[in-house]
Amino acid sequence: MHIGVIGATGTIGSRVVTEALGRGHRVTAFSRDASAIHDPRENLTWASVDVLDAAGIARVLPGLDVLISAFQPGNGANDIADTIRRSIADPTVYATAARALLTALESHPRTRLIVIGGAGSLEVAPGVVRADHDELLHEALDAIGLPREYAAAVRGHRDALNVLRTSNRLWTYFSPAEQIAPGERTGRFRIGGDQPVLDADGLSRISVEDAAVALVDEVELPRFVQRRFTIGY
């Protein structure tokens, strides 16, 4: 398959590229400015694209079977603090990106879209979404060491999911576990829908590498078209 990955220099996006190439797929890796990137791996092409530019996205869609968006504002994996600052400064950017992606797909309705979002929109109890409750959200942010101001960005991810839910395009939304960080690729995890997957200690956690496995699994065998899914150990 031919897979496009927006945000391919980021923490998750870079692992998705590696996972997809390892399975024999052809990958076009997108970055805001790919002109200086030199990556000699086979079956990999780099190109520049702005995820907020619907016309620009539409121009790169021909030939792609699936487009995965791992978009984050800022300088990506090399400057997490910058991403956090920019996400707080403009939390609407995630919904704006979702609208641009859907607009681009209007001319390519058979191309699948997978958006990597956040875990804050998962239900922590029946009908209870953490992003909708300040106390629950602040508790979670404190636990993972993020400033409470980041609550606005968590809600921005939730709003992007709601944008997708109004669309009849072939979209999938991926909420990673609440705790996600670089680690081991085990290929062993459990899959959920709108509720977090908890381990024996009651924690929602996953490695970035296993998140990439789950995403490429979904590319190869679609199970969550027009739905959200999550994973955890």
C-alpha cells in the first residue's frame, strides 16, 4: 500500500514511517519543510505539506491509499516544550487541521484518513469524558507532568474528533493511551473503543512503538472506519 504520513518527523509519526516501511509498504513522509531532509531508506519519499492548507493536501493525495495525520504544532520531537506552548496558545489548531483534511478528501473520497489525536476525549466512566471536567483533567495533567493550561489543547483534540464525527469520509481517529512514551516494540497490546484500556495497575499506557504497530495494523485491516479506537497494555 502507499501510505502518507503527515508529521513524519515527530515522535509518533517517525515510528509509523519506520513500521510501515518494515512491513513493505511505500511511504510518502510529509513535513512542513522537507527540503533539508536526507533519508535514503527504500520505498520512502519526503515532501513538504501544510496540514492547514486544504488545497495543498489535496494536491498530494493522488496515489495514496491512506493518509495518516500525526500533526502537532511546533518543532515536533526535537522541541516538545515548543509544541506544548503552541498548543496552549492556539488549541483550535487541531479542529482547523481536521477541517482542512476533510476538505481535501472531498476530491479524493476513496482515500482513507487516520488522525492521531489525544486521550482526553476517552470516557473514564460511562458518559464521563475527562476533557469535559476540569477537576478530572487537571488531575491527569498533574500526573503526567503537563501544565494545567494544557487543558485547552486536550479540549482542542476533543473538538477535532467532533469535527470528524460530522463527516461521511473514510476517517478513523486514534486516541493513544493516557501515558505514551518511546519504549519497546512488543506487538502485544489490547484494543478499545471509547474507553481507555487499563493494565493490571489501572494505568492507561503504551509505548510509541506499539502505537505505530496498531496504526499500521489499522491501515492493513480496517476495523474502525468512521470510529475512534484506542490501545493499551
